[in-house]
Amino acid sequence: MKTADTAHNEGSSAFAKAGEPEYGAAQGQSRAAELELSGVSKRYAGQREAAIVDLSLTVPAGEVCVLVGPSGSGKTTAMRLINRLISITGGDILLGGRSVLERDARELRREIGYVIQQTGLFPHQTVGENIATVPGLLGWSKQRIGARVQELMELIGLDPQEMAGRYPAQLSGGQRQRVGVARALAADPPLMLMDEPFGAIDPINRARLQDEFLSLQAKVKKTIVFVTHDIDEAIKMGDRIAILRDGGRLAQYDTPREILIHPADEFVAEFVGADRAIKRLSLTTLDELQLMAPDGEKLGAARVPAKASVRDALSTILTAGGEAVTVVDAQDRVQGMLTLGLIEQLLSQEAAQPAQGADGADGAGSTDGAVARAVVEQTREAAR
Amino acid sequence: MTGALTPAIAAAGPVIPNYGSQSSKCVVHNHFFCTDWVSHNWGSILWPALRQHVLLTAIAVAIGFAISLALALAAHRYRVIERPTVLITTFLYTIPALALFELLVAPVGANIYSAEIALVSYTLLILFRNILTGLREVPEEVLDAAEGMGMTRRQALLRVELPLALPAIVAGLRIAVVTIIALATIVYTIYDKGLGVPIHAALGEGPFKTELIAAGGLTVLLALGADALLVLAQRALTPWARAKGG
């Protein structure tokens, strides 16, 4: 979807490049490795209930896997098992085909980017020094570190001249989070772990940071494990979503679309919300649709860009009234029209598709089309 | 140091210690403060006493800091060490200084060792508490990031924890230095060094005010100066602590 098709899996050979001076992430030689969790479990000593039970999933190189679930579902624990901040008690984790358990924990962590909610930036170090942390630990030359810091600051849209010497306390929350991402990317890790990276950011800036991060990911194409409790964020950020339930059990691991169309069970259906038909609309952008021909009579004042999601377009229809919006491209040229009927058609078509998972039978999916139609009906009512 | 009274001066005024042959009118009449006495006795009394005082303080704080740092690092890693350390250092801190000096004379002798042992024991509680607090106040997410990026324990300690604990550590040092500068004025009771010597001499020698004011004033100035130096050092070492707001 976002990056899967363009990702390259260099496997274990990716690690060998770490010491070579010639690579550079911005030149499109970014590394990414496949991550495989195989029967992973975690039981804390003295506790009856396991924190993670038999968790198996594979994240193809260059894809974003979102771990999502209610609190207590062990999503952060699962993430911290990967870089061995928490020790595993069963199963195995393979990064680029090689077990993380065989490796020296420090060496492993220096090859895994790590971003956390409160950023964890070192307050006593400047932005430049923060970004230079892992390259410094790896013993890169001063010159190479300097060039890398400059390159990364440009990548995250901070002026190196102006910002490199600032301390984290002098940055806005959004800037701090960007620096956190740059720091994690510094040594071009084949895998990044991100624990609710945008959780502490206000909603407006969060959406912007998410968009920025997605376009950044389109460039660097890292394998990413992204933890959040917010299903909307999961749908937006994830190539695949792993929904965990209480006690660290994997409820479903699938693409956002599949999860929304064919929730595996009641728990998943409830977790993604009764409005999952609406959520699904956010997965499709207008330029992916066969739009209606522009109709002079109906051509309304409401215009939406072709890059917008169907969900946003529906919202515009609701706000503006009427049954349709005009879709325009970046140059404000009319591309066609989106009508409520078209949205209804889209939802019904998707709901009719069989589940792609192994056990395709699902009761929740059959009601999905009805939900979709009800949503569109309600929108029609409101428009009148 | 107590010079003999010459008959001429004794006859001219009240009983004033004669520090040398050049006693001025100011000294003879025991005015509030005689600068000429100070300048005359600077090289022989005040400057040596001041230097000794600085040395007594510096040695005590340096040794106290080394011990406290080791104890705090141990307590930071192994929590069980904290309680007994606090207990012992608090106990040491509460022993009256005069009593402690005298107690040490029998086993150690009336020398610099007993003086320093006593002074060091008064720094421990302050420094241990402050260093440990500083280390504990390092935000958890910062430590998590340090570990998650692959720092060893030692690297995290040296590159992250200690630098971040520096403001609390310097705050402890400031209290300790000022405390020891004040306490060192009673070292004279067992060891004839420091600014306590002229202060004691002035107290014992009748109503002459200048020596008391000069030696006492030097003690206060030394404390203020040392404190100011530490503040400047902290500012230089922790530019980040003042960097707030964009």
C-alpha cells in the first residue's frame, strides 16, 4: 500500500553495511530488514498471567506494522521485546533472518531506531548532539557524523544552521518529535520502533506530523513497528495492523482495509468501532475512484482536492449540504464529481469482497454493507 | 602570635594586644576597624590563616565528594544501600562539631587528620543526598532512550545521568562548601590552622575589634566567593539548564 511494493529486503546482509562509509540514506540506499516474531511470549516472574502469548507475525521489509490495542494488551511490551529492553521468555524474534537473541543487546539496539512518546531527547545536549548519539556510539568519524546530522535535519525540515545548536527545551513539541525521529534514523537502522510517537502532540499538529512521517517513510522505507492505542492513527499509519487484546493475544493481523471490512471477531469489530465503514472511506482517496462526469447543473460550490480521502469528501458533503462535491486536481481543474450514491456503491463493493485471510468466515462483515448503507442514508437525510 | 605588650603603649591606652612595633593610634584606641592593622598583619596572620582555611575546606569537600559520589552511585544502583547510608551520615551530621573534634584527638591525634575526618563527616549527608536526588531526577524516558539506543550502563551514566544530575550536585557542593568554611573556624580547637585561629585570638585578647572583624569578615567573604565561583562553574557547565523557551 504505502511502501510495501517498493521496499527491498536485504536480509541479514543489511547489517554488514553498517561499518561501510559510503552509504547514505538520503541517496535512496536506505536499509530495511524483515522482522519476524515467531511464537513470542513473555511471562514476568511471579505473575500468573502472561503479558504476551504466542505472538507470531511477520513485517515485510519497508512496511509499517502498527501494534494497537487497549491498555493492558501488551503492545508496548511486545515492541520492547524486539530490541530486548524486555527479555523474551518464549519463541524467537528474527531481524533480517537472524535471531535477535543471538546478538549482543547493545549492538542490536544501535541498529534499531527507537522513538518514544516523550521523545526522550537528552535535555543537556543540542539538537545536533542528540541526532549524533548512535553514530557516536558506533564510532563514526566527526566529519561523517557532521554530514549525517546535516542531512537528517534537512530531511525533517529543520534548518541545520539555525537549529543544530539549540537545546530540546527551546523547541516546540512537534520539532522535538521530529528530532526524535531524526535521532532514531541517524545510523540508518534497518528497523525502527516507535512507541506512541505522536501521543503527546495536540490533534492538529499530530495530523501534520503523521503526514510528514508518512512522506518521510516513503523516502526512507524503513521497517517500522509503531505502537498506538488510537485505531484511527493505526489505520492512517499502518501498512498492516496487529490488534492485540487483553493478555497480549493477537486478535487480528491484517491490512487496515481487511480489518475494517472483515473484522476477525466481535472484539476486533468493537475495537475498530461501529463507524468502521466511515473509517474505511479514509483509506481511499478520490483519485483512486471512477468519478461521475461533471454535471453542469449539480456542480456545487463545494470543491475537494483529488488527493483528499473519500471520508473527507463525505464530510464536505455533510457540511455543504446537497448530494455531491466537485473534485479538483492540484491546478484546480475539475476532475469529476463524487456523489453519495458513489460512496454507497464503493462501500457495498468492498463489503461484498471475500475476506483475504485464511479463515474467511466472518459474521461481522456481512452486516458491514448494511452499516455502510445506513451511513449514506443518514447523510442523505441530513442533507435534506 | 600574641605579642608582648610594650610598657609605652600599655601606658598610653587600654589593654590592647600589640601586634608588632607599629601599633597605630587607631589600634591603641581600639577604633571599630583599623585598616592599618590589617595591612600590617596581612602577611603574617591573615593571609596564612586564609590559605590554611581554603586548604582545610578544599580537602574536606574533595574527599567528602569522592566518598559521597561513590555511595550515591552505589545507592542509585542498589537501593538497599540508601537507608543505612542516610542513617550513618545523618548520625555523623548531628554530632556537635566541638565534641567530634575532641573525640577524634584520642585515637587520631591533634592534627590535620582528625580535623579533616571531622570536616569530611559533615559533608557526607549533604553531598550524598544531593547527588542521589540528582541521579534519581533524571527523567525516565531519557534513560529509556539512552538504553534503547544501545548505550551501556557506563555510557548512560557518564553521558546522560551525571551531566543531568549536575545542577543538583553543584547545589549540594554549594551547601557543603559554605558549611565547611563556617565549621572550619573551630578546627583551631585541635589543630592550629585556619581563620579560626585569629578569630579565637581576637576573642581571647580582650576588646580589640579589628582582628575579630577582619578574620570573621574574611571567613564570610571566602564563603561568598566560593559560592559565587560554584555558581559560575555551574553556569558554564550547564548551558542547557538556562535554555528555556524558543
